[in-house]
Amino acid sequence: MVSSGQSVPLPSHIHYELLLRLLEQQTMATVYQSPDLRRQTQELIITLRKALSQQRQIEETCKLSHLPVEYQWSTNQPTERFSAEI
């Protein structure tokens, strides 16, 4: 259970967006001629979209539970930075 006043650390959405853009625009263009690599890349894109969707569900649960979310930009940032109430 999350203690009162404690924020829930989650990745910033930009991390998903950057990965998806890279995979969709650059990786797919490079592996287009290889069916196996294209399929694997498509599966990775689907997995990332699902992960972002699941994170949004967590964020909604936090909102309904009145728990603040803290978006993380790196693994070594101070915990007081980049907090957001949702």
C-alpha cells in the first residue's frame, strides 16, 4: 500500500513516445525487407503501446485514489522533481 503523501513514480510519457517514433520511423524503414525483423519490430511496437496503455490505467487508478504521480525522467533524479498531481 502506498503511504499517504507518497507519490507513485512512473516513467514520463515521452520515453514511450521516443521509443515508438524511433521504431516506427527508423527501425521499420531499415528492417522492411526482412520479414522476421519486421514482425519482431511490429511486436515490440505493440508491446510498447500496451505498456503505455497500462500505465495510463495506473495513472487513472492513482487519480481515483487521490495519489499523486511523479513522472520520472531518469533513474537517478531527486524524488522531489517533476511531480504531478493527476
